[in-house]
Amino acid sequence: MERRTVINGKIDHAWKVERILQWLGWGLGCLGVVGIVVFSVLWAVGDLDDEQALSLLIGTALASILSGATVYGSGVNVGLGAERLNLAVGDADQPQPGGASQAAGH
């Protein structure tokens, strides 16, 4: 029973990590969009030349937005793993057809 408690604790922890990673992913993505808007405005008003502006815009898109998408996807992956573990634990709690006699025959 102690082992089941440890597994349930890990499942709960994974769901908390999933939420944190998804929020962090959205935050990074939004930060990237804000950066693109700011650099676009600076480019439009002439504070940045074309080469600087394009490198900042592309760098912001690659660094922030793609990092945010990666973190968000990692959170989804952690959540799916927790859900699979939760289902496996639930299935292990269910009595198997055939009972102990069939398990002994395997």
C-alpha cells in the first residue's frame, strides 16, 4: 500500500508540473510576441536599420516563441505520462477475469 501512495504522489506532482510548464510556455510565447511588436515599432520609427530589425525579429521568434512552444509541449507530455500512469494504476486495482487461478497458469 505504501508503494501505491508513492505512485499517487508522483502522479499528483506530475499534474502540477504540467500546469507550471504550460503556463511557462504561454508566458514565453507571449513574451516573444511582445518582443516582436516592440522591435517592429522600433524598426518603423527608424531606431533600427533593416539588418538589425530583421535579426532581432527572427532571433526573438526563434528564441522566445519556439522555446515557449517547446516548454508547453513538454508540459503536455508530462501530463499525458501522468494520465497513462494513473490509468495503469486504476487498471491494476481492478480484479482480473479468471481470478488467481488464471494468473497462476501464466
